[in-house]
Amino acid sequence: MSKHTIQSIRAFEILDSRGRPTLEAHLALSNGLTATAQVPSGASTGLSEAHELRDQDPASHRGLGVLRAVHHVNTRINAALQGLDPLAQPHIDETLIALDGTPNKSRLGANAILAASCATARAAALLTGQPLWQYLSGPRRPVLPLPMVNILSGGLHAAHAMEFQDFLAIPHAAPSFAEAMRWITSIHHSARLLLEADGAYFTGGADEGGWGPKLPTNEAALSLLTRAIEHAGLKPGLEVTIALDVASSHFFRDGLYHLHSEGRSLAAPEFIDLLDRWCRNYPVVSIEDGLDQSAWDSWPSLTARLGSRSQIIGDDFLTTNPQRLTRAIAEQSANAVLVKMNQIGTLTETFAVIDQARSAGWRAVISARSGETEDSFLTDLAIASGMAQLKVGSITRSERLAKYNRALVLEQTTALPHWSTSPAQLPPIPER
């Protein structure tokens, strides 16, 4: 416990990477130390996520302002945290949860609560003289994570040019984080060259910095990414594998998965067949939200079919929610959880989900949001989790690079173990 307590916390409305308002919190301790934290915002949001409080005032930021959340930090949260020990993170987070008093943090807003939670942790790290990752790790073994990097985008991230939201490269055989990022920049560049050679139409930059081409089918994107890996001088399946963020809830209607760009609609068994075929024909080792977020009856079939060969991740399906994760573990509905802090709202609850996944033998992928900030907190969280996987986005936007650059510097200035030391936490490598 510390003799230095929280003196005040103040929030400000800032802009995220999509030009939409979010929060930055400044927390001051009684000894004069100060710490800040910025919170992200998602586009592809699950129905069970904690509530992001927006002003709903059409005259300001099209109703997306967060001044009410800012006000809650500056008044009720500030009053509740004054005098508390910043080293008592569980107590801080319990205080915030109780102060809100709703099941989904809708009174104060999960964005207001998370800003306070993360600012407290950063202040505590400063107070103890530790890097943030070390302070957050607690009893866990910190690991420099394997990056899962966006190369091609569709869905809500790229004007619905394709139904599938993201096609990502995983440089699983890279000997270092620096080499992994060198591979990724080569693949990203190769993808652009191949798209131009094919005469692809670009819809503009995607939310997370990947290319947003209009292609004839979703499989065409998968084929192009495989070619881009080869064009970069790397071996698909042996050195670099592929992850899919299907985000299927956004094209699921009336019991069918509607691939409008391809002129067809598939029932769940047919859609699982499609994913299975792609895993056999391409080096796909990770599938996120392969089925609708409410399709509890179908998820076990997907996992039984592909779970031994692929990482089956729940994002909108699980929303970093311990109750949903408990049910999914019991029903064998997936084998990995995407972890997004703002889906649940506090650091303590975030780590509870990470530890629950680890105890069940599941994997966890620590993830950014489509609306991000330059705060690199997420990289420290991923390292501290020990779960060895990080999903941030692509490599052309400063809010993404802030996270990658943090890992690049830490690799050169610390003795953190490499992701290869935690093979149980990584997606399976396909047999070729």
C-alpha cells in the first residue's frame, strides 16, 4: 500500500483516429505525480459490450460527443477516487463499478470508467518506478507478443467493399519483433503492388490502415494476401499465416449469411463449410467471429470442425464478458477470446477475462479498436497478459504505430521473452 493517494482526476474530450470524440483522463497523486490515459472506440460493436456514453446532441459531432462522460469523470468519479490508494487497482475498479451501479456501465459510461481505471494504473506504475507492463503483469509471466496485422479490409472498416472485415498476416516464424514488422511492411507493400497490377479499385483507406480494395469475392482477398506473402519473399504457412476477422454479425439476417458482393446467401452449415474449405486451401489459422454473435447453437459446430486446426475467436460473440466466456467455455463454443478493454470497462475485469481464458486452456488476443488513439497502453497490457498475441491494425496510421513502436523499443531495451517461448498461447501452425 502507498502513503500517496489520488488527489484528483480530470477528463477532456479529444478525437480518436476516425475523427470522433473520445476521452483523455489526467490523474494526479498527492505527491505531485501525474498520469494520463486515452480510451478507444469501436465500429464493430457487440450487443453485450459495456455502454459507451455519447451525448446524443445532433448539434455537436453528429451526436457523438462525450461531454457527459467527461462531466462524470470531473464530478462523481473525481469525488469517489479522492484519497484512495492508486496501488489498490481492484478496489479502485470496484469503486467505479459500484458508483455506476448498472449492469453495463450505462450511467457513467464505460468510456469514463475505463479512462479512470487506466490512468490509475499508469500512475501506480510511475509511483512504484516500474514500466507499465511490469506493474500490470503481477503474477503473470510477461511476453513480447506476436503481432496479427491488418493488410486488407472490408465490412464496416472499408465501405463494405467486401463482407469480411479484415484479412490479417501473422509473421509467426519471425525471429524477433523487429523482423516480424519488417516482414509485415514488405507484405503490405506487396499487396498494394499486386492490387494495382490487377487493376483493383480502392475504396479509400480502411479504418485500421489496411488497404480497402473492391474485389469480386471475399476469397479473392484471401488469394491476394497469400500471393502478397509470396511476393514479399516469404513462405505462406511456413513463415507467415493468415487470420480472418469475419465480423459475420454484420451480414447475418433472417438465419442466413448474406454475401451480397458474391450474390449468394448461406445457412450456418454452408458457411462453416466455406470457412473449412478456406482453411484447407489457404494458410488460415485464426477465424474471428466466424458466426453471428447470437448463434450459440452453431458456434460449437464451428469449433468442433475447425478448432484443432484454427484459432476460433469470439469478439462480438464474447465482448470480453466473463459471463459469456463462462458459457462459451462450458459449451466449447470457441477456443480463444478477443480482449478489448472498453468492451468491459475496467482493467480488473479485463485481466479476469484473460486469466479465465488461460485457466480454461483457451488463447487470448489483446486487441485495439477501429477508433484508436496514440496511447500505447495496449502494448503494455498485451505484454503483461502473457498471452503472446497482439492485434492492433495495420502499419500506416500513427495510432497503430504507437503500439508497434512501443514493442520495438521494449524489445531493444529489456530482456522480455519472445512469443515463441509461449507456444501454447499461439494459433496452430498448419501442416503443409
